[in-house]
Amino acid sequence: MSGREGAGRPKAKSGASDAARAGRGARGGAGAPADAGDPGVPGAWLVSPPRPGRIAAYVGLLILGVAVGTAGSLVQSGFFPGGLFLALLASGGLFYGGRTATGTAFGVGAPAAGWLIAVIVLSLGRPEGDGVFDAGLGPVVYLLGGALVAVMCATMSRSPQPPPESGRLGK
């Protein structure tokens, strides 16, 4: 060895330490790092590079959020009590579906961002005074109710996993 190569560094042992250095440590041991690629580990998306399929899913959820926000804005005042309920139900279904499909809270954030963008743009109106939302309680309930549903879906706990099957034969 020449110069600084390997100076001051202890020689690594083979076995579990190789897996720990590669980021594939076993769970359970004291000081063992969590598996960064495992989607079940909280915060794994922060340390692993984004996958193209996951990025496409988030972009698709964003586009669906824009579509549901636009449709809900039109339906909520068109068929007042039923349309408002239908618009909130569609928003909640999209937010919960995004959470379930991706397994992350960001799965709610992408469609909620699209929904919010569509609703804000449609609520601004035009210089002539035309707007999608009319005055009244319905648009306010739709705006606040949709935001509340998005927050509820983002902060809900993970769905419970089925218990592992018994390792005993015949059970």
C-alpha cells in the first residue's frame, strides 16, 4: 500500500459487516442499519433513489387529482346536496386510493396537490367576473371538506398487515 490508502482504517471482517456496509443490514441486531430499499421501512424513500415506476405513479396521481378537482368543482354546485357529497366522495376515494396504491403518505400528497391546484385555479374566476364557484355554503364546504379529507387520508395509520402463518405443519 502506498501513502494514505488503507491507513488508519481497520480491515473489515467478512459476513454481516459486508451486508451492513452495502446497506442491506439484518434487522434486529444492536446497531444494525435498516434496509434502505425495503418499502416497509419508514423513510426508505428518503435514502433510496426514486424509481421510474414510482415517479410515473405520482405523476399519474397528480393528473387524476386535477381531473377529480375539476369535475368536483363542476358537480358540487350543479346537483347541490348530492353533487357536493359525490364530489367529496370522489376526492376521498382518490386520496385513499393513492395512499393504498403507493403505501406512502406522499401517495395522498400528489393527488391532493393536483386537486388543490385545480380548485384554486377554478375559484379565481376571470376578469369579467365569471367563475365556477358561486356564492354560498356549498363551495366552502367543498373546499374545506376536500382539504380535510386529504389531511385525514395523509395522517391515517397504515392498514394492518395479516398475521404470519404458523410454521407448524397441520395448522
